[in-house]
Amino acid sequence: MVDILDIGKRLKEERERLGFNQSDFGALASIGRKSQFSYETGASMPDASYLAAIDMAAADIRYIVTGERDGPPPLKPDEQALLDGYRTLNTTTKRRILAFMRP
């Protein structure tokens, strides 16, 4: 059986991982801060349309609902932007960046 309190806890964890406050995260799914708080505290359960909306912001829906991840956590938007930019670089620039990052 799914524990609504666990879902709320994981939902809050994902929101914080992505760098959102409750108001801004709720706005992704067209809900207010009070509804977001209600989901995170287990007072109510998010519906499928809410989950679909936060999925668009890279929330790990499987983790929120089941507590299980398939692999590493999804990248935050800024991390994804860095990776996308890196992939467009030429080999020489990639080597320079990697050399800079290594201790």
C-alpha cells in the first residue's frame, strides 16, 4: 500500500532538489502554495495532471510515487544546460574544460 506521507516527503525532496519554493513549484501545475503544502504534508494526494505538469520540470515521478529510482537522479535544469553546452564544444575545448575540473 502506498503511504501518502511518504509521497509528500518525496515530493518535497524533489521540489527542493530542483530548486523551487512551494509557490513556484505549484505554479508549474496551476495550483497554489496551499495545495502544494497539502500535497507535501500528506493532507491530500496529487492527481495525474499535477504529476504530468511537474514531470515537465524534470521531477522524478517514479521516485515520488514509489520511492524507487531507475538510475541516477535526473539532472537539474542548470546541470542539463551545462551538459548540452559541453556536447556542442570541439574536442580541444572539451579537453581544456576537463583538465580544469580535475584536481
